[in-house]
Amino acid sequence: MRMPCKIKRLSQTIIITTLASLLLVSPLAHSKKRPVLNFNKLDISASQKLSGKILYINETNTDVDLLIQNKSSLSYYPQFITKGKDSAVQLIEIPANVQSFNKGKLATNDKEVLFYFTGSEVLAYDFVTKESILILRVDSLFKHQENFDAVFGEFINDINEDGLTDIVTYSFTHTNLYIQQESGEFKHFDFDLPPKVEQERDGVLFRPHKYYHVDVNNDDRKDITFRIKDQLVVFTQNSERNFNKTPVKINLNSGLAVNESDDPKDKKLSVEINTIEDINNDGIIDLITKESKRDGLISSTSQLKIRYGYLENNITAFNAKHDGEAEFKGEGMIEFKDINGDGFKDYYTLSVELGFGTILDAMSGKIEMDMRFYPSNKNGEFDQEPAYENEIDIAINSGGDGGVNDIDDFNGDGLKDLLLRTDDDEFKIFSGSAKSLFLSRGVKYKNDMPDNVRTEVKDFNGDDKADILFLYSTYFDDDEEKEVGKNHIKLWLSKIQ
């Protein structure tokens, strides 16, 4: 029996109305639409290669000066964000006797300056006057160094956190600290801490001890801390922003002394500090070490050992037995960062399982590495299985980042997003997710992404959204047997549509 035409139309109307009503009451109809991320793009030609260290000078909420090294010279772009293509580049030749450089603040200058270290002197280059002046003569074991290329150096820091740059140098017998005063003069502290001495085939190598800038005595002032064998040797900061010359010693109980053992059974085991920082958000530094044990010709197994710091007589201490373990597969990088925004640091790894297959891949110029993310909980424990993982190709000896990857909040929603290079003409951004760290599907963006591209991710214009700086340099192409590409900078400023 055929339905009358009017009844048929009425049935269709009821069905459509019912579906519309269901859609209106559905959670999907009221779910918050994810913002669409796009970019304002700027392309600027460069007069030389952009292959060296990048420094950000005179940073404000909305602007920054850009300084990029190329061997013995520096390209300086003042007010790079607001002026863009109109930012007239200045080429600065690094003096021939300079061993390292860095940026910092002098009491006598309103703007930041460029610091040079020659091995026996510290000089300051003023970007406005374009002149270098002698700041300080220092005692340093590097004054005997003859063959070198100028590199970025960590010889300066605001050690006492007064906003002025201080200087750290090393002699054959002492570690020297020069604290800048409000007058612009420097107060000298010499600590009885000589460098490490290592026997080499052709002589003796003097290597300064790495220092950590952390608060160990719970007074909200950062101290200058050195790791000597399995101890921290700490010169604490006092209320006058000076440093006590009698050190405090803290046992790490981490097994680092095994690296200097002559016992044959210890030769297969190595222990190294991964980081010393507060990872559980209690205001006290924690210690994370990586223990690696060789289990073959080129392979090894590794574990992260976590010791949470606690206060004993108002000095940081660590338990003899580690408080937790975390997985680390293969060889590569480990970084701690609060990815899910809960105030506790998670960790992620970029690693490769070593084997003959990896060696063959490396000979082709690329290796495939695994990126894995492990969240922590409020008890300071880490998930044993990764909450998110992905595979990325890393180019070797390309002069660039190898494989472009970064983690930051690009859309301003408060969650960290993941940027990955996925091809030589595109990258993807995987938006952050409260449940799974990142969404499984990323948004594709077209851009030239050769192996030698370098990227910097940061909020350049102060809008609480991460932006992307791409740096391109010419490179030698083995197939064409000549330099190819061009030197230029791309700036992508995030915007929401």
C-alpha cells in the first residue's frame, strides 16, 4: 500500500525535526570548537650564513634584537619583530683574539651588551656606539690557548640575581667569581676549587668543573654548585648577595664514583647526571641520573634513577636508595618539562636503539628516532608506558636541527602542542590534549623544510602564543657539487582564526 504524498512529506518533516532536536541537545553541539591556528609570515633575506649561535638581545614583551653567529662574524638585527624587513642588519666582526662570547647587562648601560672573553680579559661591545671597552682582566687557564674558533661561552651569568652580569673563570688552582656591583666595578671571589686534570696521550687536559645555579639551603637565593665525584660542593649566597668561601658538601649517593673506578666489573657500567632541578614542584632540587650498562658490542640498557631532595638542617639531602625509576630505551636525549600543565615535570625522550641497522641508516645520512612522552603524577611517579609516541627522521651532519621538533603552546589554550617536521616541504602541529597529551592527528603546514633548516620556537611578540623562526643557509650539495640554497629568515607569528 502506497503512503499518501502528504503523509510522506509529514513523516520526512518529523524525521528532520527530530534529528535537528537530537543534534541540538547532543554534547557535540555544545562542545567548544578548537581554535584554528594560522600564521602571519615574514621572509627576510640574509647577507651571510645563519649557521651559528642565536642570541636574543634586549627582549621586551613585544620585541627583541636578533644576533646570529657565522664563524668569525655576527649578524645583528635590531627590533626584529616590530621593524621586520626594515630592521637594518649590522655585521659585527669578532676580534681575532676572542675565544668566546655571550650577552649580558652592565650597570653603566641601559641596554644589553655583547661580552667577549679573550682568555685573559673580558670586554664589552656596545651595539649603539659599536665600540668595545675593557671590563676586566681575569685569571684564567685559557690564556695559554692558541688555536681556537670563537664560540658561545658560559663564562657569564647573573649569579646573585641582582639583574647585573657576573663573570666566572677558572685558573690552574682556583675557580674565580667576579660579582658586578651597582657602581659597575667587580668584586672578586676565589674558591679553592682547581679544574679536573685528565691524562691524555699527548699531554694533560685541564677541564673546569660544571657548575649548577640552584638554591640548596632553602633561602630563596641561588648558590653556585659544583659536582665533584659523588658530591655537590656548594658555595652559598648570603643576604648581602655575596658568596661564602667555605663550601657546603652534599652527598649525592648516586654511584657516580663508579666512572673513576679501576675495578674491571665496573667498566661495563656508567653513571651520569641527567639533571639537577626541582621536578616535583616542592621547591627543593631533585637529582636524576642515568645508569647505562653495556650488554653487547654497541648496545646498552639504561635506567633513570630519581632521588627527590629533602631538607636536613635546612640543607638539601638525598637518600642513599633512589626514590623512583623511569624507563629509557636506546641512546639519545632526555628532557624534563611540564607538558600537561599540572605543575609537575614530565619527561620525554628522543632515542634510537643502537644496532648494525642503525649504523647502515646513519651512513645514508638519516636515522629514525623514537620520541616518547612519560607523564608524572602527584606522587612523583612516572608512567612506565609512554602516553604518546611518534617516529621522526633525524638528518646527520646537515648543519640544521636534524629533525625539527619542539613543544610549546602555539594556540594560546594553555596546553603544550607538538611541532614535528614530517617532510622536506611540510611540518605538522599536534595540538595539546588534557587526556592524551597530544591529539593523534596533526594539522599540516606547507613550508620549505630541508635538512639544514634551523628552527627557534618562542613567543616573540608577547601574545602568549609561541611563534616559529626558520633560519636557512646555503649548503654544499654533494650531487651538484656546489653550494645551493639561499640565506634567509622566515618568521611565522601565530594567530587564531
